[in-house]
Amino acid sequence: MIRWLAAALLLTSGCAGYPASLDRDTLDAQQQALLDSDTYTYEWLLVDEPHAVAVLVHGLNLQPDAMDDIAAALLDANINVLSVSLSGHADELDAQGRLVQFREADFSVWQGEVRRAVREANQAAVEQSLPLYVVGFSLGGLLAADYQAHFAEQDGAGPQKMVLFAPAISLRWSSYLLYPLQPFPDVVLPSTSPDEYRANDFAPVSAYLALYRGIEAFNASITDTLNMPVLLFMHSRDELVSDNGIREFINTHQLSQWQYVDVEKSEDAASVLNHLIIGPHSLGQEAWQNVRQTMLDFLQP
């Protein structure tokens, strides 16, 4: 009952606190032009003598730059990085432009963006005879696994390894509190994520519904291609993704090549959700160094 009351209060404050329209015609010409361009969707981060190529995908309503610590670790290991900025999250758009794009995005849009990124990264990897990896957090982890299960074989661009941080393939029941709002996809809710992580101060209900639909579609059609070398980091007390659900998923689908790593935060970790395990700020220095080294050892060619 308390959770439902909190959700109701969140809904009320969202409607009252964000009066701006979500229509494209409220944007200036520059923002409208950016919405019709995908030039900012991907960013290459390169090293002089790469040993591999990795696609990096962030989480829902997470700034792409929040993945910088993971990107830096990959670059330090001489891995070229293609960082994906999912629709509704780009720094090049202003707050209103991002929110308009966020409302327009659905899971198929995000699938397409990751698919194009993997294809581009795979082409670069093939040209240089390098292995291809995909690294994703939360929604990004779901999209990485979804690509491997549904598109890799078709594209001939499957990664050799994946690293998943708290992948949103199985949510806690409390993460579905917005499900009853399906008739109201354009309702805008305030984000409770920390300032330094979130891409938008507000998010439309449609974005969460897109996540729900994506999880359902992914779990409805798991293929054998998903049983590949995967390193998966999870905090057992993750507030959003179900630790037990992830373990059950691995067992049910007999993913014998998936390596599960239970993460605990250091005492110096910031006071943020346990779901956030993507750098020294959210994990603490010692815990992050352990996660970083485990990831890099796993990604050795």
C-alpha cells in the first residue's frame, strides 16, 4: 500500500511539476533538425594500437557519460569503444528536445540503434582482425543480450564476449508499479535518479512501458545463441533488477557460459541505488577496482 501511495504521489508531482508540452512544434528549428538526425547517436573512442573493439550501451534515463569509467577501463586495455547514445538521452539535445525524443522512442527504436552500432563496430573489428565485445548496463544490458539472441546470427556480427552490469532482463515486482498507467503513456514523471547520472529530470510513462515490453519480448524467445561467454555483475540487493530472477534465468536457459559475479560496494561508495555499479563513485574505489580488473581479465583476447 505504501508503494502504491508513493507511486500516486509521484504521478501527481510529475503532472504538476512539468508544464511544458511534449510536441515537436514547441522546439526551435535547431532542436527539430537534431531530432531528425542520428549523427550524435554513436561516438568512437579510439586508442593507437587496439586489441579489440567494444560497443558500450548505457541504461534507461542514464547519461551516456555516466559510463565513462567503464569506457576508460576499456581504453586503458587498448580496446576501441563505440559508445551508444540511445534515443531520449543525447547531450546534443536540450532538456525539452530529449524529453520529446524520449516519448517518441520505443524498444524497437533502441533495438535498431544498438543493432546499427554492433554492425558498425563489427565492420571495424573485421577490418582490423580484432575481437568484438558488447558491454551494457541495465537497459543497455538487456539490449546487448537481446541483440545476441535475435539479431547476431542474422547479421553475422555476433560479439565474441559480453559484459552485463545489472541487465534488465528480470525486474523486481516493485519495478512494475507504473504498469497500470498503460492508458496514459504521455504522463510525465519526475526522475528520482541522482543528478550526476540521469539524462532527464523527467521521463514519460511511455519510456517505462517500452522497457516492460522489451523485457517481455526478449524473454518470450530465447535462443541458443545466447549461451556465449558472458560476464554478469549484480548486486544482490539491487532495487530494480531481481537478483533471484537473473539467477533463475541463467539456470532455466542453461547458460553454462555465463559467469555470475556478486558485487558488494565499498564503504566509500556514494549513497546511491545498489543498482548503480558502474564506477568508483557508485561502487567505491576498492569495489570498482575489483570489478574493473575482473572485467578486463575476462576480456583478454
